[in-house]
Amino acid sequence: MRSLHFVLSALASFSIVACNSNNNTTNTSYLGIWDVRYNLSTDDCQLVTPGITGFVSEHDISELDDGTMILTSNDTFITEATATQSDGILTAIEDLSGDLFGDGSFCTQTSSVGYSQLNDNDATTLFEFRLECNDGFLCVSQALGQATRRS
């Protein structure tokens, strides 16, 4: 429940800021290569070493010939996800399901990245990693970050 509240609050904040953002922005597209610095607010999944409070990532947001947007990343948390952009917010979600650990348990791993508050080559980004298994295991890690477009 806390995870859902965090995501809904963050998305609401993204929406409010996007509606109130400066209309003088010269670039309204998230396409490009982004350097991202995340600060973890929750790390139940132990994605990073205890005592570490964040991580860096590189996201490449591109568009295919058919108009589909793709976010690829150099980290192990999200590799390639279909992205959608609406009302100034870009959202990318990657789901993996099955016997992910080879122990017979069925698990779903969901990694999501949201971008908002685009101001030329800077944006705010939200990251969530969720792992849920049929044996009752559930963990959630969340981070808020700043992204800078490199190209």
C-alpha cells in the first residue's frame, strides 16, 4: 500500500508540475541520451549495497520507424522498455515473469521509469522496481532522480 501511495503521489506531483510548467521550454521531446542520478527513498529489494543511498544510470530514449518509443538502459534494473508520452510525462515499463530464479516459484519483476518536468535538457525522473512471487515474497524499491540530456 505504501508503494502505491508513493507512486500515485509522485505521478500527481508530476502532473501538477507539468500543468504549471513554463511554456517557454524549447524542447518538448524526451528523445536522447540521459544521465540520471537517483536517490533511493525505499530499497526493500536491496538493489544497492546497504549504506549506499542512490545510483546512476544512463537512459537512451529513441523512437522507432513506427512511432513506438523505447527506453534502453545500461543498468541491470531495466534493460529495454516501451515508453509512452502524454501530457508532458514519459512512462516506460518493463515486465518479466516466470521462474526468474530457477527455484520453481513464479515471479513478476516490474521496472518502471517516469520522466516529467522537462526543461530543455533537464528533467525529473521516478524509478520503481517491484518483485512479487507466488510464494508470498514482495519487495519494492523506489527512487527519485534528476536527469540531464547528453545528446
